[in-house]
Amino acid sequence: MEKSKSSKILKVLSYLILIFGMLAILYPFYLTVITALKTSQESAQSFFAFPKSFYLGNFVEVFQKANYFVFFRNSVVVTVVSVVLIMIFIPMCAYAIARNMDKKFYKFSFYYLLAGIFVPFQVIMVPLVKYLAKLHLCNIPGLIIMCVTLASSQGVFLLVNYIRSVPRDLEEAAYIDGCTTLKAYVQIVLPMIKPMLATVFILNALWLWNDFQMPLLILNQSQDMWTLPLFQYNFKSQYSFDYNLAFASYLIAMIPVLIAYACAQKHIVAGLTQGAVKS
């Protein structure tokens, strides 16, 4: 009886914690949506109240006055190109390391890349900007190079451990059938590590789309190179603290992230759990 009572209490507590966490996440999202759909007069009357009518003029004004599509395009270019390069090169690097961990060079390369996880970005940002300025890379291509470079530590760490759980026998059987290493990698290894590839994809896509600090340091020479987070950072000063326009801008920027996460969330869970039980 006592065990059943304690288990019920723990269950109730766990549900209460989950409900509190859900409200802590959904309430700011609710404020973003209702503020974006209000007029400035409605917000002045009651900031937290539900809108009387769904006013879409804020979204139209953002697109018309803020040159929003330029910043949106810059964010899309940085995110898409960086993620494509990450998904091409980092799995190849991880595969080479995973299948050659008995060799000193590959083991050193793995731990060298792994060390990058423990170095805060604030430690390297000043010399990084100085080197990029000397190389004339304080632009979108330079930002893409840095995004791929900084993503390599986490990506290699996740993929190496996952690839090592894939049985070598499958590749050896493919070699007997006449497959090259590249063909075995593409046709056998990549399909088997799809959950972890999806995890690496969505984690980096979310980071790159929302990143503020690195674009602030690198893309500071021209407003035409700004990404959405930089534009939103300067939104209040440009529009005299117009929260309705600002929240409409935030909501538009959130939509691609929400769609990407909704499509890939099951793969993220699979990637984080299957590696622990895969034989």
C-alpha cells in the first residue's frame, strides 16, 4: 500500500512538473502570437488580452518597410549552405575516424576535434574576428566557413560513436561483392545512421538559423549582409519600440524552425536513444 501511494504521489508530481514546463514554453509563444495579431491601440489597452480581431497589417508592414526579404534571404543562404556542407563533410570525417580509431593519427584527430567542445566561443571570438578581417572574410562566405568549422566538434563526436556501433560485417560483405569504400559508405553506412544524421541536421539548422553572436561579429560591415537575428536586434531602435511589428517579425522567423523541428523530432529522439542500445 505504501509503495502504491508513493508511486501515485511521484506520478502526480511528475505530471505537475510537466504541466509547469509546458506552460513555461507555451505562454511566451502565446504572447508572441497575440501581440503580432493586435493593433498598437489594442496592445496599449491590454498587452496580455486575446486580440479582438486578427489584424494582419503588422506582417504586411514588416515586409513592406523593413526590407525583410533581404535579411530572410541572407539567413536562408547561411543556414542552407552551411547545413549542406556540414551534412556532406562531417559524416565523411566521422566515418574515417570511426573505422580507423586504432591508428594514432585518427585517434589524435578525434580527440583534437573533441577538445573544441570544451572551448567557449567567447575565448576565441576576438582572435577569430582579427584573422577573418585579415583574410577579408568578414562576409557571408566567411560566416559559412566558420559555421561548418565550429559544427565539426559536436558533429564528429556524435557520429563517430554512432558509426562505431554499426557492425563492420556489413561493409566487409559489401567489399566481397565488389563495392568500393565510397559505395559501401553511401549505400550501407549512411542509411544505418539516419537517426543520428537527422539529429545533427536539426541541431545545426536550429543553431544557425537563430545564431546571433557570430553574425554580429562577422557581418558588421554592411547592413545588407545582416541575418534575421541581427535585423530583429535592431528592430526596436528602428521602429520606436513598436512591439507589434517586432513580434510579427519574430513569428515569421519562427515558422521555418517550427516546421523543421516538427518534421525531424522523431528522428532526434531515435538518434539520441538508439545509439545506447544498438548492437
